[in-house]
Amino acid sequence: MNGKLDGGDLPSNLNTGAYQKLENEIADRADLGMEATLDVRVAGYVDGRPTGFTVQLKVIDPDTGLRVRFKNDDFYNTSGQDFTRITRLEMARRIEHQVGE
């Protein structure tokens, strides 16, 4: 997984803002050596194009097997969406102290 969906399949509001924050969090976690799994499911279609996605993010510390992040979210083709991202500093703290969710 490269952290990005094919932009040709995405409505205009999905690969920016909230979804982009999710992609950036996954990239930071990979940089810190974590294993991130993202399950993405299409939430519906209008005129043959996706209207949104339901995602499940699981992040595991491969050294300990501890789940350090678990998040379910919906991303729709509307403005004003938000994704609460964990900062890189908080990620490092959780890894160091083995704090899971």
C-alpha cells in the first residue's frame, strides 16, 4: 500500500483535507517502523463514482505485537470533514512507553 487511492476514482473532496491527514499519519507511522493496515470500503456510488469510503486503520508495533492505534472513520464527498491525527511526537511516545489503544 502506498497510502493513496487512485485519484481517478475519488470524488474531489476525498483525497484532500481529512483523508490526506490519514495518509500522512500512515506515512509517519511507517517511518517509525510500525506496521499499518488500512481496510478501505466504498460506502456508495452516484453516477458510477464513489460517494465516500469507510476505513479501518490498525497499527501494530512489530517488535512487541502491541496495537498502538485502531481507528474507524468515514470519508464522504463533502467539505468540512475532519480526521483527528496523532502527532509524530505522540506516536513516538506511545511506541517508547508501549501505550496502546
